Amino acid sequence: DIVVTQSPDSLAVSLGERATINCKSSQSVLYSSNNNNYLAWYQQKPGQPPKLLIYWASTRESGVPDRFSGSGSGTDFTLTISSLQAEDVAVYYCQQYYGAPYTFGQGTKLEIK
Amino acid sequence: QAHLVQSGAEVKEPGASVKVSCRASGYMFTSYAMHWVRQAPGQGLEWMGWINAGNSDTKFSQKFQGRVTITADTSANTAYMELSSLRSEDTAVYYCARAAAWFDPWGQGTLVTVSS
């Protein structure tokens, strides 16, 4: 099984500042035949289901603000929020969809400082 | 626009089974897989299994093998997840999620409480 580990577990950032969340997989999720990283990022607010933000590690889902960006390849990935807004308070999860079981990171709780 | 609507909350006694439904609309049901993910109170996301709605092939997490059944009724555009031999640790919100690769959209979630 691919183990996905996020850091940090929690993060407090001032409004307007940059937030960075890291995600590491225990094996590469880069599929060589298409050069795509099988890694997604989700945002979950209390009482709501997860919402897709980023897929293929760096492709922003339609309607997601451009302050959200994803980067990385192979086993190391990053979600960056360039200028934190109040509505970004949530738990963020990365997930590998390279192969079953489709594992999630443990989540990173993002709060306002 | 794709949309998933799940059945309502359930309360079950230990040892019982629960069956959660997930009705899809806004897309061709048989062209996508449907995954099931659960979230225990205050915890993270745990993948349980999936079904290819086109041919009913299934695959499950080793953790739930033998206890979970996932089916799809293509005439009703609905997927089902049944979990048996329930124990208190199965208390969680259960989500369905459509996937071709990444998971999107997700159902609203179904709270299953296991308590005597």
C-alpha cells in the first residue's frame, strides 16, 4: 500500500499570508507512460464533504480560486495558498489515486493566526 | 452537472448490517466508478472500496474485505454500500464519490451510528 503523509498536522497563518502544506508518498505516483502524477488535493470544511481543489498534482479544478496551487512530482508534493482568506479555514487532504487502496494523508488543519 | 445524493442517517446495533445508497444524476452513470470513503468522528478519510458502474467489477480495502459489499443498479443510477457485522468503531460518516481518476463530486455523507 502507498502511505501518504502530510506535514504539518496543523498550521496557523495570518490573513493575506502564504500557507504551505506538504504531502509525501511512500512510493512514486508518477505514471511514466503519460507523465502524470496521480495526486489530488481536497478541502473539507466542518459538516461538509471534501471538495476537489487540485488533480494531476497541479491542475486546478474549475472554479477554484487561483490563490490555490499545487506542485511537485514523484513522491513530494505541495499545496500553496498564496494569500490566505478567511474562507480558506478548513482541513486539507492529499490523496494518491495511482492504485488501490486509494490512500489519503492524515489531513492538515489550517487556521487563522 | 454531476450530483450525488445519499440516503439518510442510520442507527444500528452491534452485529447488524447497514446499507447506504447513493443516487447519481447529471452524468452517464455507467461511465464512471463509484468509490466509498468513511470518516470517523474527528478523524481523517478512509477509502473502503469501489465499483465500476459499467461492469460491476469491485475492489475493496483489505481492512473491509469480507464485510463490505458494493453494488450498482444501473436502471436507478444508484450505488449501494452494505457493511455487515457492525461494531462501535464503524460509527462514521460514509461518503460516496464519483471517480474517473480523482474523486469528484462527493455525496453529502450518511452518518451511521453503531450503538446498543
